[in-house]
Amino acid sequence: MNTIKGRVWVLTDDQGALIPNIDTDMIFHNRYLHITKLEEMGPYALDNLAGWEDFAKKCQPGDIVVAGGNFGCGSSRQQAVDCFRALGVTALVAESFGAIYFRNAVNAGWPVLVCPALDPAALNSGDEIELDLAGGTWRNLTRGTDLPALKAVSNVQREIMAAGGLFKLATG
């Protein structure tokens, strides 16, 4: 998988600014930690993030999420990654990630991409975008514009994604 195409959700506040520091409790609240089956986690994605409580009802398989800096900071709960995977979200782009969140996503074989120069004005929720994982580029297909450079996905990360996760890669 070198390219991903899909509809985008841009996590902005009511002024149109990217929301920074979305922690794992906002992504998947601790009141749902009793849910352990991946297929049951999706309906609770972002339901503790003001203004985005209905995200899971609107999200469709193949969608891509775009977020501000330090996305996934906080606890190490895997459910904060898995709730998006359960919805069929194919990738997440953020200005930066909490270190544990990033590693959990990579280990799960889920594409997470860093774009330090992300400009929320270049995207609207609902736009169609295309990500080139190997080349570190992406494009807003709706507007026909290139977006700021992504940090390219490493060969190791692509191997983990192709295998469907680190565990599957290790057990062959």
C-alpha cells in the first residue's frame, strides 16, 4: 500500500483552527475501557471531544482524519487507535503525535503520518485527498492542490502495515 485515497475529516474548533493536544481520553473515554472487541469500539470514537461527539455516526469506511499537534497524548490505551480502525478510517495525519499513540498505531499496522506544516485552510472536512506514503506527499483532490510535505513513512513502517501489524509481521 503506497497510496491512500479518501474523504477527510479535519478536527478543527469553531474558529477553524486545528485542535491541539487531543488526548486519548477525548479519543476513547475511559468509561468505555470495558469494551475489548475491536468491532465494538467505533461508535465511541471522539465522543468526548467537544464539537465532535457525533463523529462516529458520520464517519464512513475509507475516511481519513487530520488533526493538530500532539494528537493522542495521554495514556497508552490501545483503544484510542482501535476505535478509528473499527470505523474503517484508513489513515490519520497530524502535525505531531504523542509518542505512545504513534507507536501503538504503527504496531497495529495503521498509517499515521506527520505533517508539521499543516494548514487547516487547505482542507475542508468532506474533501477528497490522496496520500503517497512512500513519497511523503499528499494532495487535495477536491481543490486540485498539493498539500505541505509529509514525513515519509519508513520502510519498516510500510512492512508492518503490509503485514497487518507488528504481531503478524513477527509471526509470519
